[in-house]
Amino acid sequence: MALRAVLLRLTRVARPGRALALLATALFATGCGAPRTSWTEPATGLEFVLLPGGEFEMGSPATEAGHEASERQHRVRLTHPVWFGRHEVTQGQWLQVMGENPSRFPDCGLDCPVENVDAFEVEEFLDRLGKLSGATFRLPTEAEWEYACRAGTATPFGTGANLTSAQANYDGRYPYPGFPAGGFVGRPTPVGSYAPNAWGLFDLHGNVWEWCQDELCPYAEGTATDPVGSCAAELRVIRGGSWTFNADSARCAVRYSHRPGDQGPSLGVRLVRAR
């Protein structure tokens, strides 16, 4: 659709308050105002995908199997596009930046996600990567993370009503309620081993948990704009499930948490390019 036709359509159908988000999405889709939709950090090969700003329903409905009170559904508005990591940070990329590999599964290979990293080590990684690259990087907010995971869907998983062990690396012996059991790999797998979501992002379900910026805070009432959880909480949000957790833990809306100093063989990281 030509840009003129897209803009004309938006002026006819956009509700008040939605025009900017729709316009950003249209420009993204047509390529206008977004000369690149992907970017690779030259030193490490970290890949990023440009996601458009927009609005979505964050959290889960009370009727969703596995729903918890902390997942209260609410409207979120993200006002800016975001360069979101295509993959989880790999062992090889962490080794290149930090000079060591902390992973519990080094025999998995350098293309496997780095794990066994705490939030403080991740902050050091971000600082060193920025100095190496000249760009600035950060952790995703949990709103950005869920937006990326959903990729326009409103179902429990980006894959729909169910997530099979052929679609993601989780413990398939414990499937989502009402669906058959699957396999169990028993360890992380190289990033990109499973099909990407609609936005070309890999492993948002399973493989390793991913640290977010946010502290584990209650969601704000009403529509939230570019939210970041900050409430002096002791726990930091992690998202996505992992190879050692069940299907329910990999739902888009699940909010899991750890203390910032915690480490483990399923705690990893994905980045956002800030500028």
C-alpha cells in the first residue's frame, strides 16, 4: 500500500490517541522514517531488530490457564520504536566482551546462550560493550519484552494457544494444560534453534530466562506509558521461561523474579540498543 493511501486510511479510522502509534507502525511497515529495520553490532555480531512503537494489552486475562494476580491485564503505550535483540546474548559474545565464560554449559558451544549471570554482571557487560562498540545498550523493560514476545498476538504464547517442545526449549514433560506432553532437551540449545516469532525474534519462549530493567512492582492502574517498574523492591523481573521450566512459565505474561545477585544455569540476558 502506498504511503499516501496508508496515511489517508489512518485519518479515517484512527481513534483519538491512537494516530501516532498507528502512524509509527505504518512508517515502519512502508520503510519511511526507518532506513534500516535491523542492525548488527560490528564487534560482537549482536543483531537487533527495529520494533515499532504501539499499544497492547499487557498481562493476562483471569481466564488464561496459569494466570496470576500480578499479571493484571492493562493497556500499555510504547511511544518509541525500540532496537530489540534478535537473540539472547551468546557465550561467545559474553566471552569476547568480558574475557571469561561463566556458563554452566560451556560444552554447549559458543552459540549457546550465556547463563549463570547475575544482574550486576550484566550491567558490567553493558558498560564494556558500550565502550567497545561506541553505541549504548541496556536491558529491555518488561513492557518492551512482553510487547516483543507477543508480536501482535493476544494469546498465552506468541505461537498461539499452546507452545510445543518443537517450538521452544522448555521441559515438555510438563505441557500447557489441556495439551499433550513433549520432549525434554535437558540443557540450553544454540540461539536460533527454533523458529522466530512474527517480528523475527528468537527464543523469547524458553532456553534461558532473560533479565529485565524492572523491579518486581505492581502494575500501575489505567493505561501506562513507557512503564519501568521502580518501587524499591528487592527482586528484579526476569521473563521468558527456560529449558528447565514448564510450558506455563514460558507464557508471554509470566512475571518471574530473582534477586539481582542471583545466578543459575537458566539465567541469561537479551539486550536493547538504546542509541
